[in-house]
Amino acid sequence: MSASTPPATAAPAARGPLLVVFLTVFIDLLGFGIVLPVLPRQVTPYLDAIGLPPLGGGAGGAVIGLLFAVFSLMQFLFSPIWGRISDRVGRRPILLLSLTGSVVFYALYGYAVSVPVDPPPTRAAALTALGLILLARIGAGIAGASVGTAAAVIADCTTPENRARGMALIGIAFGGGFTLGPLIAYFGLAVFDQARWGVGAIASLLSLVALLIAALVFRETRRPGAKAAKEFPSVERSVAVLRMPTVGGLVLVYFLSIVAMAGFESTLALFTEKAFGMADDANFLVFAAIGFVLLLAGGCYRPLAKRLPEWRLLAAGVALMLVGMAALAGVAAGVTGRSVVAGDGDPLRWAFYASAGLVVVGFAFINPSVSALISRRADADRQGEVLGVNQSFASLARIIGPVMGMSLFSLHASRALPYAAAMLLLLVVAALVPRLTAEPAANRAA
């Protein structure tokens, strides 16, 4: 048995932990998806009160961007830390601590936005609200940096052959949270009679549900007697992970793919508005449809992973995403300079739907394939650390991608630039994949 192979006793106990990981990641992502669509609107009155209106093209928009970016920044910093600590103390304490933090900080967000806005708040009250919102976003980002630990749970209780199928559960959970989060936000606001604190309350309650499920059902999956390194998480440890054979290259593949995907996501609402004249309700449905396709593609990935190796599914995902981005760039170039054509009779609108679908399906294949390949190249006692580093760079990509996408979108009259840039990144990924997916000699010998 190789060092990266979980013990045989892990397999029978796999179903329970995998179910709990799916539920906790899914509900945790619901909390994120609930806050995402309403944060700009809820922050705007406080920015107006301190003289930084976000629609004026100045610092107000940058503040909203900061409130979004700081969540991913904290995940970038803390994913390796939580993963490394989980290798030492176990997965269960980290997941429970993470979910407890989500309960607290989403509740804090609800409290922060409950500062009255009618009549307009004083400058001091607005600054207090913004400070609490920033603290809540920082705390929620730190608490939500446990996806690497969740991936380590899957690695603990699956065999290398079933690793990709297990990793697909996280992608399905992301898709479900991305789809249902905004829906619950809008319906939840109606339930709470449009109370501003309602969104934070719902996110906190859902995180509490996930916490209770984990506390009552989840049992530790880290192997008894597993070796735990004494070194505390550090930059040097993360660099050492990146130097592991093929792991650094696979992390780069994941990073570039997410930069491309995040650039697509961040410009989507603007593109559909300017290209097809879609209102907010139509844009909301587009985002929900993307989440649904991501969810469906993740479900299709699992049976395919039983028949095909991860590297083939990864190559297929890169190819689909590359074709989709190229088609999107073509659609964007086609609508540039023309009058907006409303309604579903526009053929370019249907081409856009098909192109976006290819991008999402491709990404749904890349995500679990890379995680499974990285996990198989890591020692069983370092799964949390290695997968945490991978998720850390994924979080960094979710900061860089929107900045790249939005900058290119406004840089030139052609709306094709963000998708053309994403296509170039994916060409680099396509060139890297064949060099990284061959099984290491040590693993073949084992």
C-alpha cells in the first residue's frame, strides 16, 4: 500500500462522513450565496451617508469590492492553516469550529445592516455599520476556509480509485449553494417583511443547522495513530507542498482555471444587460440556471469517474471550458456595436446560453479532477495541508479573476476581451495538463 492510500477500514465508514461533508459544505455555501446578491444594496445607504456613493464611479465601488474580496483573501490565508491543523488534531474539531464561526459572523452581518437607514444614518452610525460589516466578512472568510479540510475528509474515507467521485460531492454542493442561495435570499426577505437583518439571520440559522448535523452525526475520519508534523503552518510549508512532484503544476492548473471562471462570473451580469438588455429578474434566472447546470454536471461526473481516469475527465473539462470561452468571445464580438435585441428570438442569445453552459460543465469536470489528482499525490498524513494549499490558491484566483474580468470589460468597447483573456489562460492549462497527469513512478511501483 502506498503512503497516499487510505487504510482499508476507511471504506465501510465512508458514506456517513461523505454525507455530512456534502450537507455542511452545501449549507455553508447557501450562507455565502444568500449574502452575495444583497450586500451591495444593503451597503449603499451607509456609503451614501459618508459621501462615497458607489454609483459615482469613485471609492464607494472600491469599498464594495473590498467587502467581496476580503472574504476570499481570508480563505487564501487560512485554508492551508486549517488544513494543516486538521492533520494534527483531526477534521472534526476544525469543521465544528468553522461552522461555529459562520453562525457567529453571519449573525454579526445581520446585526450590522440593521443600523437604521430611514432616516439616513449619521456619519458615525454609518461608519460603525461599515466597520461591523467588514469584520463580519473577514470572520466569515476565515470560518469558510475549511473546504480544504472537507476535501481531506473525502480523501480520508475513499480509496484512490473512488477519490474523484468523492471530490465531485464538493462541486455538487457548490452548485447547489450557488443556485439556491439567491433564491432563499429573495424569498427570505419576503418572509421577514423585507427586514434588512433577515438575510444575515437566515445565513446564520442555516449554518447552525449544518453545525448541529456535524456535531451529532460526524465522526472523526483522520486515521488513528497517523503521524502529525510538529511544525506550525507557515509559508515555508506551503512552498514545500508546491514543490511536491506534479502538485505545484496541478495547483497552477486549478488556479488559472478559476481565474478564467471568476472573470466570467464577475462580468456576466454586465454582459447580459448590455448585450441583451436583461433586467435584474432575468439576470437572476441566468445565475440560477448556471448554478443548476453546475449541480447537474457534478451529478453526471460521478458515474463517469467510475469508468474514466481523472486525467481524461480533466482534459475533457479543459477542452469544454476552452471551447465555451472561445464561443463567448465570439458572441461578445458579434453583439458589439449593434442595438440591443430583446427577447428570446435573438440567435446570439441562444449562442450565449450554449457557450455559458459549456464553460460551466467544463469547470464542473476540472474541479474534482484536480482535487483528486492532488490528493493521490499527497501522503495520507498530509491531506489537509496539501488540499488546503490548493484551496488557498483557488481563493486567490477568486480575487484576481474578477479584477481581471472587470478591468478588461471596461477597457475596450469590445466586450470580448475578458473571455478572450480567459481563453488564453485555458490554452496554457491545456498545454500543462498532459505533462502533469501521468502517474508518478513511485505510485506505479506501489
